[in-house]
Amino acid sequence: MLAAAGTSDPPGNVFLSVQRVYSPAGIFMTGNKRWDASLYDSKHSFVWKSGSEVIDLLSPQTGERILDLGCGTGHLSHQIALSGAEVTGLDLSQTMIDQARKSYPGLRFVVADGGRLPFAEVFDAVFSNAALHWMKEPEQVVTCIASALKRGGRFVAEFGGKGNVEAIHSALQSASKALGAPAQDFSATAERNRLYFPSIGEYAGLLEQHGLAVRSAVLFDRPTALEEGENGVRNWMEMFAGDFLAAIPQEKRPDLIRSVEDRLRPALFRDGTWFADYRRLRIVAIRE
Ligand SMILES: C[S@@+](CC[C@H](N)C(=O)[O-])C[C@H]1O[C@@H](n2cnc3c(N)ncnc32)[C@H](O)[C@@H]1O
């Protein structure tokens, strides 16, 4: 059963298009931010709402034991539980889990690191939405997923893949430079906040090395509508790129935000709505 509980608080969609296969890599974006559960639920519900399709892929069945890895505020754990499955939601952030417990008191939620799972039991399936790119030790996480699954158990996940949010990254970089922020400061922030956005080849190889046979893998562009119209990109930066804002003196931050918006507007703003340039990796594998 359960053992440990961590307490740290690090911090993360709806059209299909191009499929791509890439070679190794991982890019950046704000991995050290503390999670604000209220902000997440009030202005970023698009993250979990897009996870419904991944639940369809999981196809949870009554009585199955399912682990929701990086469950956040628990909305998808709840949706999975509606199928009659026994769900355990796990997340490293105490504030996200507190919120999940408040919203869904009947479900089991655990604070722990995805790279150090505290379970002796095995699960019929491990599910994860929009969370694996935040986990800093992917190999450790995959080892844990494999040992948490029974033989024949399934791993169904979606998260940021190679090329995710590249336009936003590049706009932040050029806007910071235009405001006189030293290039090495931006690189240092980017390095500190590096997230894991693997290619299909890289991630499928990692899963196979750990006894997980890949049944399907798709890397696809999903321009993601952000909430609150004109404020969409600034809300997104506040939630997911706080370190980059914090690296700029307070009085220059409004200029930085405006400059990022100006750079992104031609590509990412349509009919009053901002679309983040998300590229997702959706993967299904079976424990051998
Ligand atoms: C964008 S949220 C997604 C939450 C949820 N899956 C959803 O779809 O709404 C990413 C979550 O990953 C969690 N996370 C980040 N690193 C983690 C780790 N090492 N172990 C467990 N959870 C982690 C964060 O705390 C956060 O709640």
C-alpha cells in the first residue's frame, strides 16, 4: 500500500494534424514553478478537458485499478472513476492534491513523486495527461510505471512532445533580448526550467527498454484555445512561464508581455482567441 508522501510543488488542447517522427531531444519551459491550484482550475481547464480523448483511449472498466499519474486537481481521476474503476490520483504538488481531495472526497489521492512511486500493489492501467513532461527524471518515471503495472497492463498517456510550445519559447526569447535582458540570463532560466518533450523515437525506445511494448504513438500539433480572449497568452505565461517573467525587472514585465503578444499575434491569435502551439505525444503501451 502507501508509504511516502512528498510535499514539493513544481509545476504545463483540440485539433489533430500532422504526424511526425523525430530523433532525440527535449526542450524547455518553466519546470520549477509552484502550482497554483485555484489559478489552474479557474483559467486553465482546457488542459484537463482535452484529456477526455485520452480517457476514451484508456477505456477504463468497472473494477479496474487505475493510477492517474500527475493527476493535478483530480478532474480526470474523477472522470475515470465514473466508469466504475478504482482510481488512485497521484501528484507531487500538495496544493493540487488538497484541491483534488476537496473536489472529490470519495477518491483516493496521494502526494508523491512520479519517479518514486510508493505502491506495493500493481495496477491494471497507468494513465497520465499533461504531466509527464514536468517530471524531471523520465527514465526513473518509466521504471516506476513498468513496475506499477501488472503483466498485460496498459500505459496510456499524453504529454508535450518534441517541438511543443516552440513559437511561445522563441517569442519569449526574442522579447527578452529586445528588452535588454542578457542572452545568458535567458539561457540560464531556460536551462533551469527545461522540460521533457521527447520525440516518438526517443520515448518509444525508453518504454521498450523497460518492458513496455508500444502499441501506438502519435506526435501531433494541437493548437490549443486559451481561455479569456485577449488575456489568453498573458494568463498562460503567468501559469506556465512565471520564471521567465520573474527574470525581468518588475517594471519591465508589462512590456515583455506586450512584446511577446505582438510577436505571437500573427501566428497564434484568431477571431479573438489565442491558441498555444501545443504539440502532443500520445502513446499506448502494454506491460510485457
Ligand atoms: C498541467 S498539470 C496536469 C494535471 C492533470 N493531469 C490534468 O490533466 O489536469 C501537471 C501536473 O503534474 C504534476 N507533477 C509535476 N512533476 C511531478 C512529479 N515529479 N511527480 C508527480 N506529479 C508531478 C504537477 O504537480 C501538476 O499537477
